[in-house]
Amino acid sequence: MAKFPAKNPVSLILLFSGVVCFFLIWLIYFRTGVSDYQYWVETLPFVNATLNTLCAVALLTGWWNIRRGKKEEHRRFMLLAVFFSSLFLISYVTYHYFHGDTLFLSQGLVRPVYFLILVSHICFSIIALPMVFITLYHAFNEDFDNHIKISRYTFPVWLYVSVTGVLVFVLLKLYG
């Protein structure tokens, strides 16, 4: 497996993750969507939820395989989770580029529940991004001691982000 040498990889990963997060905040909350976007843009939230679901399944399957000692299968499913997350990010950026922010207009008890899930999802996604990159960095450099140490934290955070992403979609469809 190819190694990725870097003088200070964590600093580079944190810088890159920060740039991505600030870009997404700008895109969603400060940029206005395109007023004459195509109908297909409205299908992207479903695509995003599907990709989040597939990512969660890949994460759980990868975790299950490493617990059984199947390292190659683990590697394949974790890379599949990265693939689904990457496709999700492309689709998410595309949707928000054209559509802008999505408002949650429902009132009542569902409103604070929705925002609790949404805010925790956003906060954990900001944390997950550099964690995933650092975990991958250690795996690609075959530094499995550090890979295992950080993956114990990366896995539940990443899984939470994937599952709550689907919950946000479902709540928006049911009540939004």
C-alpha cells in the first residue's frame, strides 16, 4: 500500500477540514440558491439520505469484519464508506449550491427534537471530517497502532453522523 509522507499530517488535515467546513457554512447559510434550478435538484436529498444509509451499512459491515479478524474485508468496506461519504459530499454541495438552505417550518414538540438532531449532526460532522482523514492517514501508512487508537473514536462519530443525516432527511420529509 502506498504511504503518504507528510511533515505534519495532522496540521494539514485540520487546515483542509477547516477550509471545507467554512466553505459549507458559507454555501448553506450565506449564499443564496439559484432561483431557476432544475427539477432534478429536488431529488438530491433522497440521494443524500441513501448515500448516508449506504455509508452506515458499510461502516457497520467493516466494523463487524475487523471484529472477526477479516482485515481485507474490513479495508474494503471502510473504503466503501469513504466512497459513499465522498459521493454524499458532492451531492450535498450540489444541492445546496442550487437550492440554498432548507427550512424546517413545523411547530410543536417535533421542532426542538429536529433541531437537537440537526445541531448534533452538524457538530459531529465537523469533528468527523478530520478524524476520518487522520484515521485513513494512519491506515494508508500502515501505522496500525495509531489507526486503531483513533478509529475507536472515529467509528462511532462517523456512524452517528451517517444515521442522523438520514433522520434529518426523514424529519424534513415528514414534518418540513
